[in-house]
Amino acid sequence: MDTTRMRTWAEIDLSALEHNYRTLRAMLPQGCRFLGLCKANAYGHGAAVIGHTLERLGADMLAVACVSEAEELRQSGVTLPILCLGETPEELIPLLLELDVTQMVEDLETGRRLSAAAQRAGRTLRVHVKLDTGMSRLGILAHDPERAAQEVAALCDLPHLDAEGIFTHFANADGDEGYTMLQFTRFLDVLAELENKYHRQFAIRHCAASAAVLHYPCTHLDMVRPGVAL
């Protein structure tokens, strides 16, 4: 890089990224998947380069905040599964299908819109259902496990949706153990209600972002979602 004409620049050490990836991966139980966050241009580090590096290192999935970020990764040649963690406008659902992106779904009404759009396209859309266990940022409210499970089950029964995963987001896993464990318990209670009453299980259950990966191994489940820790 020619920096002689530049006032500022950033140099990204991919060997540090590799070290962090391998350190985090070593903390996980056998079979636990690794999702690397690439939202917001991979926290300003260059989504395409970070995405390709994580793919080469053996990550199982990437995540973005919106479909345009997923499009950037696909256009750069990334082939890993991508999870869109933000809402996608109805008119962009065909782009999700074209890019083979998995979509977060936060309530039954959104599920119905996704189902209808996928049906019109003659396709099936993979989704991960989000539970709001106390973050208060999108998701089916999980404070009443029976009611939450009923809504999740209805969502999963919608045609043209493949409910591959279910997840939640901890509000303060680096500062409040009690609240984190309360959220985790709510999550597990909804899962138990889904299994016992509706015989519904999910291939991928995930809760742990960076702080929980480091501090709460019990929350690792089927997949973890490190971002800033990378």
C-alpha cells in the first residue's frame, strides 16, 4: 500500500485474526459451529477480506446486518452460509433467495410476509427465529414460555420457510451474570416447551456472542457468534 499521499490509513493484521479465531474455536465443545460476524464492514476491517479469511480458516457461517452486506460478500466470492440479523424489506426478499441468505425472523407477522414472498418465488427460505429474552431488540417475547412457544410453532409451520435455527441475544454478558443466566433460562424454557408440546427441535440453537463465548461455556449450544472478540 502506498501511504505517502494518505493522511490516515488502517492496517489489518490477518495473522491476529487467525490467532483470535483459533483461540476462540479451541474453547468450543466438539461439533459446535462457529459464526463470524461481518456486519458493518466487519466492524470497519473490510467485510470481504475478513469473510474470505474466516472461510479459509474453517468458520461455518457468517452474519451481516442487512441484505446489502450479504450481497457484498457474495459478490466477492464468499460461499459460506450467511445469516442476516436485521429486518429485510419485503421488496428485497427475492434478493435473499437469489443470494441464498438465511433470514432472521422476529415475529409471526414477519414470518407470514417471508412465507408469502418465498411462495411467490417458488422457493423455500431458510430462517432463524429470534427470541427476545431481555435484550428488547427484535424477537418473540420469551417471558411467557408457553405463549412464546405457541407463536414460534405457528411460525415454523408456515409454508416455504425452513426454520433451521433459533437464537437470542444477551444484553450484558460482559457485566451481569445474573441477568445473562435469566435470559439463558428463558431461552431454554421456550425450547423445552417447543419440544415437549409441539415436538419441535432446531438444528442450530445459538446465544453466545463474544462475551458469552469467553465467560459462559454453558451457553455455547450448537453455535457461537463472536464479533468484536475476533
